[in-house]
Amino acid sequence: MRRVVIVQPYVPAYRVPLFEGLRARLLADGVELIVVAGTPKGGQAARNDSAKLSFQRPARQLELRFRGRSLRLKLARSVTRGADLVVSELASGALETYGLQLRRRQKTAVWGHGYAATSVPSGLDTRLERWLMRRADRVFVYTDAGHVEAVAAGVDPPLITVLNNTVDTTALRAAIDSISENDVDEFRRAHSLGPGPICMFIGGLDDSKRVEFLLRAGEALAVRIPGFRLVICGDGEQRSLVSRFQSSPWLCYLGRVSVREKALLARCGSLILNPGRVGLIAPESFVMGTPIAATAWPYHAPEFAYLVDGVNALITVDSLAGYITGVSDLLGDPGAMARRRRS
């Protein structure tokens, strides 16, 4: 049987439906899929969102810092050897990807953003990632911006696949459809949410999400808007910042939430507040019918491209004052809210 191996830093829970669906499709064509993954560390581990697949193989990962760069090596040769295709991380710090491209003993693909979406672009990192793309037999990028960069790197367009990265929203859509008005009322009572506008944050509590900015905005909005509540869902290294405000009447912290809890928030919430990095919450917001209020921050993930200010989201200037004003004005304009929800 032919074999495809995908090498991942780790397997987050939101990727499980993708890998399980891909494995089923490949098996139908007589191809085995194996996912090789390391163990999350640091900020990734603090999110508590890792998962295990029945067809997953562990990989010991070595890490070191060199001149401000994170270099990672997954020891997975025993699994990748003899595979018909190996798909590895498109990242300048992923050392196993260089090894695969240098050995050229099998077909290879790289999978990633394709450009420096979430950090200040480095000339060296850009050159290294462009080299990896040129060496690979296939380049998988998240969005059209990655396609543009791959072409600029010298990759033939037919060898580039734009994934339009998303998550499986089937369960979330079904959960939203199953929620009754009584369920919503009970949820509000259980968490003392009251009748006022409810905003929410759903994601990892780390530096990239600008948690302190979020909390300061929530504090100011509670002063401006009677009955305002901010529900924060998620976990991470900066959970302690949330704890400082936990006694505030406008804040409700739920930790990591189930699909049903997310559906309940979709039925009673007005806006998703996400002043920091916007990623896969973007496609989820469309299913939830709950627009995202974001900022024009330069370090969003590729999925930020799905948001259009005034159409399906609010994108304010990148300042606390501008964000507070923008969110407050939108919450006070039912027509503008309805237009974004319809999109």
C-alpha cells in the first residue's frame, strides 16, 4: 500500500476532523496516511488543545535558540523512510524539512502560510522558506496571499495548492440549530449574563491575542454600555491576566468550552472581540452569525483575509481608543449589526 506521511509540530484538536477525513479519503484510494507529531511545549502546551490520532506516530523533538530564532528538529526518519510522499512544515526553523529537501529520496510537499503573516519578515527567513518551496514537489498554502509569495519565490503555479484554510464547522452548525430559546435563557442565568449586550473572546490566552488590550477594552466598554458583558473562553500562558479581572461584574471566564457552549454563545452573543491575532475564528464566526471586531494589527494569521470591514466584520484602527469607540458605536447601531450578521 502506498503511504503518505504528514509531519506536524503537534496535533491540535481542531485538526482532528481534517486528518480523519483525509485518512478515510486516502484509504478509499489505497493509500495509508500517517501523521507524525511532536509534543506541544511552552505556549502551545498552555492552551491545552492537543489531541491524539489512532494513526499518529510520536516524534522526539529537539529545540534550540540561535540568534533569536527557534530551531526545531523532529526525529522521524524511521517513519518517513520509504513513504511515497512526505508533507512537512513550511517554516525556516523546521530542520527536518531541510533534510527532506536535501536528500530528495522521495516526493515531498511543504505546508504553511507561504509568507511572514504573523511576524516581522526577516530577509533570511524569507530566503530560506522560498528555497524550501522551490525544492518541494508540491506547495500547500493557506490563502491566496501564500500563492502570490510562492509564485514570487519561483514556484510554477500548477505546483501550488491554495487550501483556503478553515476548520470543520459541521458540529458547530448542528449544535447552533439545536439550541432553543429556553437553553439560551438558562445559559444567561447560569452565568449571570443579564439582558445586556454580550461580547465574547474564543481562543488561546497568549501574547499573540493581546489579552491585556482585550481586558482594557472590556473594562472601558462596561463603563460606556449598560449591562455589557465579556465572556472569555480559552486557556493559555496569560490566563493570570484574566484572573485579575475575574471579580469584575462585566467579565465571565469559562475556560475551554465545548461545541455546545460555543453554540449557546452564538445564540446570545453580539460580537466576538479579537483585537489580537485573528485566525481560524474567522470562518467559525460566519457559522455562528457573530461578527468579529478586530484591529488593523499587522500580525494576523492568513485567515484574517476572510474578514471585510463593514461587510462581515468590524476592523478598527490599531489603538485602544479607536477599538473601544468602534465596538461601542457598532453595538449601538442595530442596522449595522444586522448587515454584518447577514453576510
